[in-house]
Amino acid sequence: MTAAESSHLVDARTAYVRRARSVFIEVAPWRVMAPGPDPIQGSIPGAIRTSVKSDFAGRPTADSGHLPLPEPGTVHATLLAHGVGPADDLVLYTRRIEELSSAARAWFVLTWAGFRSVRVLDGGLPAWTRAGGPTAPARAPAREERPAGSVPGRFETTLPQVPADGGRRVLDIAEVLEVADYGTLLDSRPTGAYNGALDDPRTGHVPHAVHAHSAELMAPDGLLRPPADMRKWFLSRRAIGSHEVGAYCGGGVSSALLVFAGALLGQQVGLFVDSWSAWARDVSLPVERGAALTRSEVVDTDCA
């Protein structure tokens, strides 16, 4: 499988050739991922500028994580405000290679909300410019306040109820505990966050979760690693198979990259969207601290 052949991933050269048939959406991360000014000026011509926090997350509640799922109708309204519908061919990308998980979060939300053709640009804007793609100022997002389920301008109407699923599984707390005990639960945060701090009992990880830092899925040039390498990486964590596999992180962004990579490999990975930002706050939930578990002793990946 290559990026050009995937229904979820597209390489920069193919995206450039097909640019007239695609809607490009730039996704900004919810927090700064790398210091310093942008190395590339401008964006893909005609691109819609969005962000994880304002467009692909809902309003936090007392019980949710800091980036809960938005209402499906709100997602449709946001894109319809730009003249984009659920049947359009969407290509998501980020400005920096470190931000790929933000595009994966947008992909998760859009496919969950029922958008049918959503792909992530492998390598983001840097790969686009390396492929000879031009840049121009991005289109500013629409930000006027409107009632939930309504769309401004020529789309002024009430949206139908949109069934949220899109083949994506969203895990609740009970399911997270079950997956951790009987399947494989992946923690995509860095090692320090997974291990926790000795002086803070609400740091660490969900008991039995396997450390799986999502940044390891990316090559130094910002492209995703080849499918064979990703499959071996998933196998080493017992995350390929018919058993239940789930993922979480701090707020459902970096773990969305694990869900995305799983989809490329044909492996369903459920997403605990509220993630650690909700788990740690609930003192009734168990917390485990200690060294990162990265490889299953029962899986031999040498021949994978």
C-alpha cells in the first residue's frame, strides 16, 4: 500500500495532480508543537484554515477531557459555511511535520461525523512544497456565532440529525477498562507522562496500558513510516489482531494518529477521546505508574 493508493492517506505529488478536485483544509494544532517562526510562508492555494480546538473539538464539561468530540451537526455546519459538503474530497494537512496528529484528529472527527472522502496529506505542507506545490495566503475561517445546527448565508437551514459513527469507535471509561484488561490499550504520550511522577499519585497511565508514543510512527522527513514498519510496530505492542485495541493520550489528539495508522493497516483502534485529561481528574479511577511497557513477550515480530 502506498499513500497514493490509500483511501485515508495521499502523497504530495498525487495531491498536487488532483488539486482541482480536492478541498484542502489546513489544521492548526491546539497548542504550539515546535518553537520559532513557520519555516514556510503561505499555505496551499485556496485552503481553508481550521484548528483542532475551535473546529474539531466541543466545549469541555466537568466530566469531559479538555478536547471532547463536537456535535456532528456542528462539524457539518462549520464546513458548509465554507461551501463544503460531506461528499466533497477533503485533504487535511498541517504546516509542520510535528503536527501530523492534529490532521489525524480532524480526520477522525470528520469521518466519525459522516464525511465520506477524507484523506491526510502525508508529510503536510513541507511535503507539498518539496513536490513543487505553490503556496498562497490561506482562507480565514468563518467565526460568526450561530445557533447549533444552522448554517449562515445560502446554507441558512436546519441540518438533519447526522448519525455519528463513520466506522470509528469511541470508547467510554468502562470500555477503556475492558480493553486494558482483555485487549490492548495504547498510551500514545511520551515516556515521562506514561511513567508518571513519584510525588503525584494522579500521574502515570491506565493500568495495563502499553506505551506507544505516536511520534515513533513518523520518519525524520515527516512522512509516515512504510506500512511494513508500522505493522511491525503495532505487532510489537500486540495491537494487530481480532482482539479489541484502543488508544488514548492527553486529550485525544496524538492518539488519533494511532487510530489513523491502524486504519491504514486495516486494524480498528477505538479512541478514548477524553483521554488522560479526564481520567486523572476522576479520583475513583485507578492509576498505574512505572516503566514503559513497549513489547509483548508473546509476539515475535522478526518475521512480521
